[in-house]
Amino acid sequence: MASPLKFNVLREMEERYGRTHKLAGSQSLYDVGDGALRIYFRYSAVHFGTRAFFGLRAEDLRQLEGHPSVICLLWDGQERPLYLPFSEYEEVFHAIQPASDGQYKVQLYFTAQATELYLPRSGRFNVDGYFGWHVVEELVDSSRIQRVPSLSHSQVQALLGAIGSLKLFDVWVPMTDRNRLDFSIGSPVSCCDELPQGLKSVSSVLPEIDVIWIERGSARLRALFEVEHSTPIYSGLLRFNDIHLVAPSLQATFAIVANDERRATFIQQLSRPTFKASGLSDLCTFMRYENVFSWYQRARAAGPGLT
């Protein structure tokens, strides 16, 4: 029963905001309106009339980070779709571990008084305010009308570093770039002096990556960003591909960050056979400068550790 429900939501999304397309590597992730919104669909039957069970894949949630995005929970008989703004729950998911199958097992409880979302080891959250299109409209409007300054390569690097710092990650920026970081529109960042010792297999490539977020106190990479302001997007993809081939078990986000005009180039380059064969085409995402700027604004407003 999930497909008709999802189809109806996507059809109305297209009528309101423009074309939708499925993101690579998932059957449930969609881009709406050429970057205006990302939507993640999950479906459940209702058990005993009071409860629904959903599995949210950690690798799918990573593709929502930094984008205006919602988790759309669907079940039979619902009157209006439920849209959960991912940014409001992002830090909760970071604080808990997924199950052994890589999914977060969440539940919805239906009572006469309220609809509540249960997240493992985090408690219940009332979600009655997230039914209906107003949630989506607010996200899309804010992402489209927010005034974003013209950003340079060094400013985008600095913003990504600031977001990582606010998320309590250690931040790596290449030594040759640090003196050029421009913090005029973002918080200053203290970069780590060296990369973790446990990553020798990719030590020849990692230092060249524009921004890396590292789990504090560990050798675990959380996100890698290549800012392609004027340099060829292909070069950033090649670095990502080298890292993915040498260390395929890394559970990190790979993101090319560029002006929206370069999206078509990103799609064209990522469709090369070499990236399809390696699997990078299913892992790497494109992030607009506008996404980075709004992400920083949200992170700064939330405060350290609460982004």
C-alpha cells in the first residue's frame, strides 16, 4: 500500500514545486524542485490501531544533511501526510546508534490525545504540528527566498568548517588553505593539526580534501567536502573515488559543493562508468552554496552540539 500513497504525495509535490527525481542509491529518497527540498519516504502498517513501526536507514539520513529536507511517514488510512523536518531531529540521530542492519527503528504512537514519535533511547516527541503541507511550504520558501551572499571558495570552506565545529567534530582543512580561510561571514574555526593515525591506507589523498569532519577522539571520518568553485568537478570526484576504492568501509558522507550552475556538470561527470563501477555514483551528493549558508545559519542559531 505504500506506493499509491507515495505516488500521490510526489504528484502533488510536482504540481506545487516542479519536477521530482529519485536520488541514486535509495528507493525512498527524492529531490524536489531541482534542489528546493529533499524528501525521504517511509511506510508502515498500523498495528493494533495504536502503533506504526518504521526503519530509517542511516545512509539515507546522511543524504538529508545540509539540505532543506523532510522525512515523510506514511500509513494506511491517514488523512494528511506527516512531514518531519530533518534538521529538528538531526542531532538526536547523531546521538544514538542504528541497529545492526544500519537502520534506526522508530515508532509512531496514536492516542486520542496526540501522535507521538518514539526514537530509541531518546524518548517520545509530539508531532501533531507536522501534519500537512504547511511544513513543506515553510521549508521550500525559506530555501528559495533566503538572501545568500556571493560566496568565495575560502568562505565556503570556512562555513563548512564552522558547521563541523558547531556539531562538535574535529575539522581538517589542508595546511596550504588555512591562511586563506575567510571567516567574515562565519565563526572562526580551530583546525586539527594532523589527521588520525588509523587512516594510513588513504593518507596520500586525505590531506588534499577541502574540508573533513572527524568524530572527536576517534579515527572515524563523518563527512568529506570538495568545494569546486572554479576547479574541475572531475578532480574532486577522482579524490573521492580513490578514497572509496582504498577504504570502502568508511561510513562517511561524500559531497561536492559548488554553485547551482555546476549541478549539470556534476551529474554528467558522476555518470561516468568508472564512478558507477566503483559505487561512488550511489554515495556522492551535490550541495549548493545556498545549502551550506542556510545550514550554517541553523547550526549557529541552535548552538554547539545542538545542530
